[in-house]
Amino acid sequence: MRQKKEWWKWENCILTLLVVSVNMIVMGVCFDFYYDLNDDTMMLDIMSGAYSGTPDGHNMQTLYPLGALIALCYKVCGTVPWYGLFLCLCQFGCFYLIGVRLCSLGLCNLGEGRRKAGDGQRPAALYTASRVGVGRKILWLGALSLLVWGVCLSHLVNLQYTVTCAMLSAAAIFLFLTTPDTESSKRFIRSNIPSMVLVIVAYQLRSEMLLLTFPFICLAGLYRLTEEKKLFGKDTLIRYGSVLGIMLAGMLISRGIDYAAYGSGQWKDFLRFFEARTTVYDFYQELIMEDAWQEALEELGAPPCRQTLLRNYNYGLDDGVDSQFLMTLADYATDTVRKARDWEAIVKKQVYRYYYRTLRGGDSPYSTLLLWMYAGVFAAGICAPVLFGKAASGEEKNGGKVEKKRESMQRFDLLWQAVLVTGVRSAVWMFILLRGRDPERITHSLYLVEFALLAAMLIRACHRSTGGAEIVRSTDTDTGRHCAGSVLHGVACGIVLIMAVSFCLITGKGMIKGIPALRAQQELREQVNENWYAIDEYCRERDENFYFEDVYSTVSFSRRIFDSTGRGYANYDILGGWMCGSPLYYDKLRRYGITSVQEALIERGNVYLILADQEVKERGLAWIEDCYAARGIETVAEQTDRIGEGYAVYRIMRIQ
């Protein structure tokens, strides 16, 4: 008997670990795991030491504590793909934690209320342990697997740190809302440690994304708070204040360490450069991309040759593109370009886009899944008032007394909560749409976080509704009321059944369309990457040379996560990008005695330029020659070698 109890104790963890592991292994067999974007590849190079020669935590994207920890792992053992393993652990770890919680949902009825301390009974989570069968847990884990394969597959295979941050946030919300009720404040805080840790790690991984999802985190706290008997009681303030305080303290400490790590004069100057570059390229790109602003750019200190470098991102070739210049562009963009926009037309356009993406399936299966979830939440919200009303009558008939405020909240909370979620998500979506920053890595992330919040709300509502119906049937001796309770219980079960079938259809359709599309995408990705492998091998075999790469020629490359790593310093770099001009960038160049890219390309015999034939065909080589001509130097780009199919190595020669 004791061994059986021990099995029950670990059964949920073992079953979930088995299912998640099987999913991960099958994915690994069917697909390769990739870093989705060159941002993650650059972060990998910095933390692994391939960028500057030494593993470093200053990757500009994660906060320094997390970056330094991963860099330390590379210092200890550089052959292990630590960063990729970390992202995989975060993503599959989130599904593991959610799976364990789903398996535990049958162990305690979240809506039945807390047992009072000292009543001589065990906690609800252990009290009903014997009622839960393995079959129900398998169903939960099967539904989770459908979500993985039908909706999240692409982001689980092509990893991106922004999406990973959102998954951590979504898991934190789900775990917090589905944590079993308890009278003990210490137990409440201890039970929510996983949620607090997930939020802090998410903030360190991608602080901007975590802050974008923070309104949904606050909604989760608000909804849980409104279920308390005393909203402003001492015990309530301790419970929720402690959880919120620990999260905020962890975030503030992380930010403080990050601020100290970037406290030197060089890093502070580069932070200004980085922020100004982000402002110009991410939010006011028309300033440098549209011909209408050419005269303004010249007045700001950007002659035509520099404008060309700004447009093709090769501004590293121009030593004059520094923090002061980019800050001037950023100030002009915010003061002038923003005002010149037709905001009335922009608002109308983005409102329609929001409508289309939300209600017209513009982001299917994500948007379809959200509509399905909202339908379920509103259906449960409509049924809940009746069910809770019956439950309350049953309790009062047996001598119980239900507080009016709490009863009213339990009857109608799901409806006003769903309306509030709609309002908050609309505000968040319009914020990103009006800013013009809505790539899939952000929009899909928001969908996942919102789905987690709605799923947790629905689960709590179903527990309370089912509990209410059971109370009616078991306590009410009146035949009519007994039948009414049974009918209501049947309606609730019917809603759950319809939701389950719809979920299977949506995720099934997502699998049918998503798996072939992902397979084709990865085949194309590997074809493109053949050139990157060729360039990497070519450069490393000639480690006495240094190679600069045209940004557009190499921007589409990605990298397999579980490819060979730890190959040391890479003797090449792109001519632009978000690390150009950083202290690590100059450390990298100093290894080859390079202090100026412009001078090195024409003065040093071991510094070359790599371009794609397609880019040369479209843009020519005049942009390079014009850059030097502006300084009174005549040059010619001479091809010296070939790399793979479609790439060439050039030497910039000075014409005497």
C-alpha cells in the first residue's frame, strides 16, 4: 500500500515526462532544430565565444545575469550547445509543467472552496487522489500534444528567444490561475514559486516581450484576487503582495545587475547607439528607405553614399555612423517623421487589420483557436450564474450561508473577466500595430499567452460549475430541482464535449497544414544554409585573413542548434547589424589589428569582402566605390575567389 501511495505521488511527473519526451524525440527524428533568426545566431556566437574569441554575456538582448550564466557554461565546456539546450529546456519545460498541472486538476476541485484549518481533514489535493484515473490524465496529455503539434510545432522546432519568453509567461499565468486553493499563506506562496521563477527568467530572456505580456499576468492576479473572501484582508495582502513583490524584486535585481554590467563608458555609448538604431530601423524606417527624405538626411549629415549604406545595412563601412549621428536621426524621426504620418489613415488601416486578424482567420490556427476559446469562456460564463445559483440554494437549504458578494462574484465573474481580457488584448494589439512592429514572433507570442489565460479561466469555471451541479444533485431532495440540476450538469458536459471536438478539429487542421509546410521550409532553409556552411569553412581554413560580409547576402542564413559548436573564434563579421560598433565588435577586429573597416579593406592585404552574386547583380558594386570616392579615394572591387554556388570574395583595390 505504501509503494502504491509513492507511485501516486510521482505518477503525474512520470507520465508527463514520458509524453513530453516522446514528443520531443519524434520532433527530433522528423525535423532539425534551428535557431529561427540571425538574432539568436548572433547571441549564440557572443555567448559561446565565436564572436570575440571569449564567451561573454554582453549579448544586448538577454539581461546580463542570464547571458553571463550561459557564457560561463560555454567556458566550462564549449562543445555543448548550451544556448540551444536552454531554449529547448524552457519551451518543453513549460509544456512539462503545464502537463503536470493538467494531470493534477482531477486531484482537487478548484471551485469547491478551501477546507478550514483544523477540521481534521487532509488537503483537498490529497483527499480526492484516489478518484483520478490514468485515463483522464492521458486525455489531458493527449490534448497538450495536439496543441504542440497543431499550433506550436514551428516555434518548437525553429527556436526564437522572443517566443520562448512568451511561453514562459504563458506557463506562469496558467500555473498561477490553476494553483489549488489553500488557507495557508505560506503554502500559497510556496505553490506559486514556479510561476514567479518563470516570470523572472522570461524577463531576463526578453524583457520587452515579458513587459508586453505583463498586462495578462496582472489580469491573472486580479481574477484570482477577486475570488478571495476578503479582498483587502491582511491575509490576502500578504499572499498576493508577496507573490507580486518577489516577482518585481527579481526583475529589479536582474535589471540592476544588467545596468552595472553595461556601466562602462564604452558600453554606455554603444547603448545609446543601439537604442537610436532601433528607433530608426524598427519604427521610422521610411526615413532612410524612402527617397522623400533624401534632402533631410543630407542636412542631418548623411550624403548620398552614406544613405546607401544605411539602406543596405552596411553602415559599418562608414566610420562616421556613430552614436551621435544615429541619435540625431532618431531625434529627427520622433520629432518630424512621426508628425508627418497620416495618423487618421494609419489608425483606420490598423483597426481593420486587427479586425481581420482577430475575426477573419488572418492568423489561423492561432486566431481560430482563440475564437474557439472565447466561445467556450462566454458559454461557461452564461451557464455559470445558473449553476452557482442552484449550488447556493442547495447550501442554504442544508444550513449553509453564502456571502452575497462572493456568491455574486462566482455567478458572473467569468463574463466580466472575459470582457476585460478582450479590452486588454485589444489595447495591446493596437499598441503593436500602431507602432508598426507586428512580426509573427510577437503576434504568435501574444496568442499563446492569451490562450493560456483563457484556458486557465475556463478550467476554474468548469470546476466550479461542475461542483455546483453536483451539490444540487446530492443535497436537494426536491425532484424538480434535482432534475434541473441534472439538466444543467448535462449542459455543462455538452459544452465541454463540443469544446473538445472543436479543439481536435482546429489542431488537427493545423497539423495537416503545418507539418508539410514546416518540412518544405526546413528543406529550403537547408539549401540556403549550404552557402553558409561553405563560407564558414572557407573562412576558417584561412584564419590568417579577415572577411567582412554584405548584410543582405547573409541575412537569410540560420543554424542548426545541435550542430558542431565550440569551434572557436570566427574570422568574419557582417558590415552592419546590432553588434556593429560595440566594444565586443572592436575587440573582434583588434585581433587582426583592424581599427577602421574603411582603411583595412584598402590598406590591409588580408582583409576581404564577401558578397552574393545575386546582390551584386541587383545593386552592383558602385555603393562601395562611392563610399571611398566621397573621401577622394578611387577604388575598384576585384573578385579574387569563389565560395560555393553564388558567392564571391572581393578585394578592394586603391587606384593610384
